[in-house]
Amino acid sequence: MGALTYSAASTAFIAKTGNTRVRLWGGGGGGGNATGSPSGGGGGAGGQFAISRRALTPGTSYTVAVGQVVAAATNGQDTTFNTSDVVAKGGLLGASASVNSTSGAGGVGGTGSGVGDTVAAGGSGGTGSAGATGGGGGVGGGQDTTTGAPTTGTSGGVTTGGASATIDGGGGGDAGITTGNGGPGNPGTGPGGGGGGGRAGSATDRAGGGGAIGAAIVDWIPPGSLLMLGVG
């Protein structure tokens, strides 16, 4: 079985056999900015994970598009196979906090508009806390590193981004520091981690962290493979 991993915004996959497995990770949402004093931006949500087994036409070219890194307070980009045949949606942005003593809500993870045999949600971003910190970013959805089962990403908390220790989705970025004048949110890690929210403790504005890049992996499945029976 061959496997190709993609990270470019758009490229082509040429089918060699009819039976193919497609795995997609959507890009992470950017963390919210903090421009009030004090204020805390919300964490961005992790991107979705989608898996699908496809019967393709050998020799035919199919477009693979991977969600790229996004800036703070920006929705994550989708990762797609053949435009709409398989879709892993990007994570939603964390809300910015632009008024004094306000806290931005985290982006909410979900499976809506994802397309595949199975779609796993990215983790939600944490809600910021004006008096203390921004919200942490959510983990990208992915596969359990032991069982291979599609698994929802862990949500971010106050300050700390979600950890991706048990799945292959990228971790969420930590929020801006809690002391003094605050600090910018940290970016999520790929594939699909949401950015942490910024935290402003003074008149200095603090940006949220960027949402991470997604990914795509396409496997050729030999006849008789366990993957044809839904294993792996």
C-alpha cells in the first residue's frame, strides 16, 4: 500500500488503483485578539478530521486542497478531496475582546458540513478571562494513536491549549500570559490545532495566535486488504 501526504494549498492526486482511502485534517481557527484593557480573546477551535474510502477511476486526476495557516481571529481553512467528495472543515475562530473588561468566547468545534464515512470534530477553544488570560486553542480532530479510531479533539481551557497526546490532531496554542501587561496568544500546531487567545493587561493590544495548517493523506488500497473491510 502506498501513501501520499499533502500540505500544499492545492495539488493533484493521480489514482493508480480504484480503491483508495482518504484522510483529511482541516486547518485550525485563529485565536481572538485582545484590544480592550483588560481583555482576553477566545481560543480558536481545532479543525475537523474526515476519513473516507473511495472507488476512484485509475489514471484520473483528483484535486487535493489543504487548509493553510491563518492569522488571528480568522476561521480555519477547509481541507478537501475532489472539491466536495471528502471535506474536513476548518476550526472556527476565537472571538476577539475589543471592549475594556470583556472576555472573548472560544470557537466551537463540531462535525457540521464535514463530509466522509466518519467525521470527528475539532476541540473547542477556551473562553478568555479579561482579568486573567486568553482562552487556549482546541486540538484538531484525528485518529487515536493506539486504535486508529476517529476521535474528537480535546478542548482548550483557560490559558492552556488542548493537548494532543492520544490523537494525531495538532495541539492547541496556549493563551497570552496572565501577568503584567499580558501577551500574544500562541499558534496552534499542525495538523489543525487552534490558536490561543491574546490577553491585554494594559493599553497594549495583544494578538491571538494563528490557526495551524491542516493535512491530507491518501492511501492506495490493494485488493484483499483489511482496509477494504473497514479496518485501519
